[in-house]
Amino acid sequence: MEKDHIEDEVVLFGSWSSSICTRVHIALKQKGIPYKYVEENLQNKSQLLLSYNPVHKKVPVLVHKGKPIPESLLILEYIDEFWKDDAPMLLPGDPHHRAKVRFWAKFHDEKMAPNVYKMIFAKGDKDQVGKAVAEFDKLLTVFEQGVQNDFPAMFQSVGEGHQEMGFLEIVAGVKICIYEAVEATVGAVFDTAKHPAFTSWVNALKELPLMKEHLPPHDKLVARIKFVLDQA
Amino acid sequence: MEKDHIEDEVVLFGSWSSSICTRVHIALKQKGIPYKYVEENLQNKSQLLLSYNPVHKKVPVLVHKGKPIPESLLILEYIDEFWKDDAPMLLPGDPHHRAKVRFWAKFHDEKMAPNVYKMIFAKGDKDQVGKAVAEFDKLLTVFEQGVQNDFPAMFQSVGEGHQEMGFLEIVAGVKICIYEAVEATVGAVFDTAKHPAFTSWVNALKELPLMKEHLPPHDKLVARIKFVLDQA
């Protein structure tokens, strides 16, 4: 693929196994933005990807009109800002609600998600897995109560009549939906019975057509996690 | 202080020694937003602060119309969004420029700044300090070249004719200006001769009236760092 680009062209560089890339697919599709997709081999990244994200050398990168934007959260903000007249908006309109959505998205990515990586990379060490599971449960309780407090309708709002995902659903929801694949390799990530509101939200998210279309296939992802662990 | 509030009231909960609180002072002052300031004792935080930021229990928290917004970067975004017609804007208008400013702000906070904490908490262990200084220098080179590439005028733009700070200047600049106090306790954070463009930017930032008004006083901050180290 050449670096030349046509005006207004949107290209996403990603990997099928990366749930942070899934975030970008869903955001673009919801907005109805046509885009090209370039699948990267994470074991042998393209020179083009490295030139677009020389600092972190990671997917996803969105290239719009030849200009690269790395990092999924920054890409979501960009999509909302550039196509600001195209519904649905990912972030709510009210500045205080926006701050709260960003707060919980950050909490998910910086506090909760690292514990799932710890579970995986504990490579079966029961003590380490147990510690990460306990820590995740504590954080999930904070997340569940906090989101319910800030957005009382959010966990009940996904379903038949409401197919669109907002910023927090795309950021946290997509990641959480792939925990099934983690569970297939390390055991339960969290106790669904202890978190009914959160669990029903996740289950409803999994049924959304865009989620079904773009979530990494379960069996393939399980095999991938095992492969990465064998290499680690 | 009571939780009752008057309509439109803006209250900042902060600490004089916290440079992330300085960010918020400067952003509010630049926009011309009147606000009350509540100094928190970080050794004995108020119940009100804990109720406003129960998750992280940290300053700064901005309370506007009785609604709390924690975390300095989220507060800066909020200020720009709520007072969106009040110049100066902290973020540029162009969505791609906004993404790049957020990228470097995040790079500063997540990659560069933690090395300065490592220098401090190495408590004089020369190996550890040396490692953190070397890592900081590597990251600073990336930051300096990256920002110059993305915003060729930025490092030369601060001075007599240009007193306003943008998002990146407020986020990275404020932190970097307090490194003098770090240097007084652990030695040089970085080699100014190796980073002339960056250094002249920092020196120009230090001369801005709002920076002079709100940066923690040098001697007091040095004493504070020594006190925290004695407790650690």
C-alpha cells in the first residue's frame, strides 16, 4: 500500500485480535463513515504502520486525508469531532456528562483492564491469578456502582430499541465482551452473580449486530491467547 | 464549607504543592472564570473532597454548580467545553491538531512524568536515579522532536507577544517548570544543553505572569519534597 492517498480517504490499520481496534471499527460503522481496513501482522508490522505511529508502534492507527491518529481513545474523540454533525455522537453533549463518561472510560482502561492482562500473564500461577481476580472484582464493584450512580439508565439501555453504542459502551463494553476468551484460558474473570446489572449490560452488548460483526471470533481468539502465552 | 452552592459557582479543591492543581488555576484564570479555591491538607483530606472524588480521593477536583469533576486533564477538557465561547481555547480547533495535542499531553503524563517520580523516590540510590534520568532523556528526545514536527512554532511561540498557554503548555509546561525543585533534591533531571529548543520553551514559560503567580514557591516545594521523602 502506498502512502499516497485520495482526499477524504479513511484507512484503519488494525489487527483482528485487538479489541481496541474493534472500538474503532464500531465507531466508524455507527457514524456511517466508509473506510478501508488494513490488517497488520503484529509479529511483523508494516513500515507504513511504523511510519504512522513511530512513538508507540501500535495498532490502531486511523489515517484520514493522509494524517495519522494513533490510540483508540484519541481516535474516538477525533471521529466525534471531525464528523460532528453525523449522528450518533459517541460522547454525550453535556460537558459534565462528557467528563463522567471519560472518567469511567479511563478508569476501565487504566485500572480494570490491566488486571485482566495480569490474569493471562500469570500463566496459571494460582496465587497471582487469584490476586488479579480479587482486585478486578473490587474495581468492577466501584465501576458498576459509579456508572449506575452517574448514568442510572445505562446498564438497562442496550437492546432491541437501542442499538447504538456510546463512548463508554465502545470503550469498556468491547473489552469486556472478549473476556469469554480469557475465561477459556484462565478461568472466570469475575463472578456474574455478584454483578447482575453489569452482567446483563454485557450480555445485551454481545447481541448487538455491530458487536457480533466485529468482535474477534471466540475460538480464534482463544487460540491466539494460547499462542502469545507460549511465546511469552 | 457546606455542600450547598450558589448557581454557577466554581470551586477548585487543590493543594499548593500539586502541579496538576496549578494546571487548573491557570486554565481558569486564562478564561477569566471567577472561582473559589479550597486548600486541602493532603495528610488529612476533607470529607467534602472525599465525597466529591470517592474513587481516587485526590486533588484537583473542580466543582461547578455543585457537580464535581476530578482529574486535571478531564477538568481542562471540561473548562474548554463549558466555556466554549470564552477565548482563549486551550485545545486548538482543528480535530487533527486536537488529537496531536492530546497525544503529547498523554505521552508526557504517562511516559515522561513517572520517571521524575522514580528519580525522587530512588532516595539517592545512584543506579536507580541514573536509570530514570537516562530513560527520561530518551523520552524527552522523542517529545522534543515529535512536538517540533507536529507543531513547528510551539517551542518558539511563548514570550512577550504571546502570554497565553495552550493545553500542552499547561499540561507539560507546568510540570516541567517545577523540576527545578526536583533538581535541588536529586540532581539534574535532564541536560539542558542537549535539548535547547525544549529548554528555551520551559524558560519562556517560567516568565509568564500566570505561571509565576501559580507555580509552587521553589523553597517551600523543595522542603515539601524532602518532607515527603522522610515520611516514605
